[in-house]
Amino acid sequence: MKKQKTGANTLIGIIMTNRKGMGFVKDPKNTEKDIMIDVGFLNTALNGDTVEIKIGKKNSYGQLSAEVIKVVERNRDTFVCTIDSREGVLTAYPDDKKAYASIVLEQSDINKISIGDKVFVKMNEWTDSKKNPTGKLIKVIGKKGNNNAEMESIVLEKGFEIDFPVSVENEASEISRNKISDIESEIPKRKDFRNTLTFTIDPFDAKDFDDAISFKVLEGGKYEIGVHIADVSHYVKEGSALDKEAFKRGCSIYLVDRTIPMLPEVLSNDVCSLNPNEDKLTFSAWFTMNNSGHVIERGFGKSIINSNHRFTYEDAQDSLNTKSGQYFTELDKLNYIAKNLQKEKFRKGAIEFEQEEIKFKLDENGKPVGVYKKPRLDTHKLVEEYMLLANREVAKHIFDSIKKKGKKDTGSIYRIHDIPDQERMLDLSNFVKALGYKLETKNGKVTAHDIKSLLKQISGTVHEALISTAVIRSMQKAVYSTKNIGHFGLAFEYYTHFTSPIRRYPDLLIQRILQRHLHNEPFGDTEIVQFQNIAEKSTAREIDASIAERESKKLKQVEYMSDKVGQVFEGKISGVTEWGLYVEENETKSEGMIKIRDIGDDYYEFNSKTYSIVGQKTKNKFTLGDAIKFKVMSADLDKKTLDFAKVN
């Protein structure tokens, strides 16, 4: 984000707009209030644009008003739109809820579309605010309401692409054609784990296996445990078409019904995937450990494996539960050590949020016909602990390598999680206090143990899920950075992302960085600047992907509940505002709104201090976390919203 600059009465900043055609820019002198740009004064500025504004007088609410002088830089020029008729002319209406202007298409494009089409449009240069912008049709996505069209729209709207450029596909195909001879030539150069018991543990529907675990019993109560990661850096060379595309995408996207991969499927599902009974090139971290999980020795390097078995999480859990089955002894010992790693992590202050994950059962047309909660098994935690171990130890090795050279903390990127913001923690403390719990703060400063104490208080209560979500939202977001400040949530002094290079670009970069540190190769100043650029863009792409994933789930939740109009459900109040109650249904976690005016038996007022609404006459009170019965009144698939009504 660009920094805002101030002049005598002008300001450069990022504008946020709404459907009404109003805009808001952050006031650097008053963070509590935004500067408002009223309807008619946006001067073609769109949501997210960098603009220069001229500041005027304060309005009756004490809020500064302004007008846009010019658009300094466009945030975007492509939009997913839905075609509708405007005065008899087919017009493109952006799906973005913050877009206020429809886009006029050329006649040649209008001939290719009809009402109800979802389309992808590139906006032409727009300088005259008295006229609507014009645009060019890039693609007809499909009909509104069609599952494929809706899912592709979500992806395109967040700036991702579905298909790969021809040059990228060609590079991937060439790699695939040469994979066998390539592996044969690599064998003498790598540490060979092919005679060590190795297996993968993944979801039942996974197609890309980018990590495997090996296990070997050593003398004296010691074990060699290897974490083997697909060596994507061997195939995706720096500066290649594949590399540029992977960086542009940043990560794979996991929608409700599909995956949009970072790499072409010939790589992600075949060449790089650690499929069983196949020789595969890997980048490994191996550890000599004892029963307590203490790392006695560690090593890193390029390797080759041949996975003995492909477990699903459920298969591996069944083996642990029944104390039988293939490789039970090894699984059991790995699980025992993993639990000790977890205990040590928590002892040092790591915070764990046990949140339920909802999955939908879809029919052949992508329509949700059922919903279920995805259980969190011991085998999920087993794999997680060894991935955390590898990520932590790789980060520490790189950090130590940099320090030995007498350099500053550069020459890598880290996954960092800053300490909580004091103001947010004070707000959180007030929030949980209103619900009857206590978060210790010292002027807003909290420790991991303070947060863990709160989570212990709410464990098993009706407010557990609600407060856990509130805690997550109140904390800082984990990001990528070249500056190592540690990871607050994991209580790790060093941490990076190394274990998922098939689906995350930073992990691919870390493979290259680690290899250079292992060979004592120096890093230039321009590379270090480039690393920070990659870190920032990877963080932004991760956020975009996360929003797309949530949008796809929200769509299916609304679609699922659209068949339940008139039915009564049970839920919890998940949000309280001056205009109504947000309610989350217990099973599907679908969230809808009960408008305050529709409660009906009293005049209710919003109390911001207690996060509740209270009836003036009856003194009836509705607050966060309260159980509530409601009826589904309507479902709007376009807006992805649900309207509920309270049931007595």
C-alpha cells in the first residue's frame, strides 16, 4: 500500500468506494474517522485506486469532506460482470459490491452476449466522470447461477487465472517428457533415502503429494526422522516462464469443489508429486531424535526417495486406533514423538485454535446436497508437527548461516507473526468481559500465556467458537518478510515456509535460498530487495486466495440454505450491530441477518459496550454467543446473503 502524503489541503491515499458512489480515504491526522468524498465528487475513482484529493470543510458529523482531483494509479482494470439491460442496451454490471459504475461494451461484444451472462471485462481508460466507463469483453464465463461460471467468477474477480499460458504448459510438458532420464542423472548427486521406510499422509481426495515422512530406528533409543519435500526448485528454474507464472499466482486456491493449482497439473500431480512406488527428487530435512522429540542432529540437502505407501489421514488414524495394520509400529512411534513435540511447543507458549471446518457434499452439477464437519484427527496433528519442525529448523539453519557470515538478518524470507496490537487487545478484553470472561492485559500488552488462559476459560462453553474467532481476528496476521521477528502464535524464534513448494511460491523460493546457504553462496543487495518484494506480493496473493476460498464456501452455504426457506434452525448470535443480529447456524455455519426492526416485540437499542441489543420496555437482551431459534426467510445468491427471522 502506498503511503499517504499531505500538502496544505491535498492528500494522496487509497480510496474505498461503495455502491452508492461515495468514497472514503484514511485521515492520517485522525485514524478514528475517514475523509468522505460525496456522490458526484469521485472523478472516476474506483475502489482501491490511489487518488489525490482536495480537502474541504467538515460536515455536520465533524467528518472532513473532499473531492478527488485525479486518479494517480488504478488498482485494477478488469472486472467480473453480470449482463443486464439498461434502457434497452446490454450493459456489464460489476459483481464487486464496491463498484458503482456499470461498463458500456462495444457493439461487436454486445452481439456475443445475452442477459444473465457472467463475463470478464477489461475497462478502457476512464477520464470523464459524466459518462460511464467503456470496456472490452475478454471472456464469456457462463450463465449466472451455473456452478462452473460462479466458481470461475470468484477466481477471476480476485485477480487469479484459471488456465496457464501456452509457454508455461510447454515448459511443463518438456519437463515431463524428460523426467525419467533426469532422475537417473540426479541419483549420484543426492542423498539416497530409497531404502528407508517412507510414506505420505494426505486427504483422501488429494492429488498433489508434496511432503513425505521417513522413519528409521537407530541405536541407543534414537530415531532418524526425515521430512521429504518435492524438489520443485529442480524443475522450476529461476526466471523461466514457469517461475514467473508461479510467482504471479503466488499459491494454489482451494475452492469448495476444485483446486486452481499454482503449477500445471503435469507437475503438481505427476512429476513433483511424491506418488507411491516411484523414484522422486526431493529436498529433505532429516533429524536424529529421541523419544522426547529432542533434536540431537539435523541435516539438509537434495535427495531421492521412493514412497512405500500412500496413507489417507483416515487410514493412518484407523491403524493407530486399532493398533494394527501396515506400518502401525512406525506410525505409533511417530505419533508418540509428535505429541511430545506438541507438548513442548505449548509449554513455550504456542496457541492452538481448534476450529471446526465445514465441508459440502455436492451433486454432479455442483449443487450442495449435504454438509459435514471435517474431524481433526491425531494424524493431522502428527503431520503438522513434523512440518512445523522442518520449517522451524530450516529457518534456524538459514538464520545461523547468515550470522556466521557476519551479515544482517537478510538473505532469506521468513514467516513471521508479530505480537498483538495493544488497541485490539483492549477491545478484545472488553468484548470477553461483556460475556463473563477475563483477558489479562497490561495497557493492551498480552502474552501468549494470557491468551491461552482465556482459551482455557472458554473451553467447552457456548462461547468457545465465537471467542476463538474473535481472538483470531484481533491478532496480527502472519506474513512473509525478510526481517525475522519470530512467530508469536507458534512461539517459534525462527520460522519459514519450506514444506509446500507445489502450492506456495515462498516455499519454492526457500528451497533455492537453502541450497545456496548450504553451498555458502553469497546474496547480492538486489536479490535481498527482490526477496522483500516477493514476500510482500506473496502475502497479498495469500490474502486474495483466502478471500476467494471464503467466497466459494459462502456461496455454497447460501445455496444450501436457499432450499430451506421457511424452515426453522438453531444457531448462535455471531454479531451484533445497530441494524440487527448476525446469526450463525450450528451445523452449516451459515450466517444470516435478523434485522432489528423485524424482532417486533419491542424497540431495541444497540449497546456497544456489552455487544448487545436491549428492548426499552421488556429489557429483553440479545448478546453475542446467545443461542437462538430462527426461520430462514430468504436467500440472495447474487449478494451471497441470508435473511433470518427470530422464532419464539
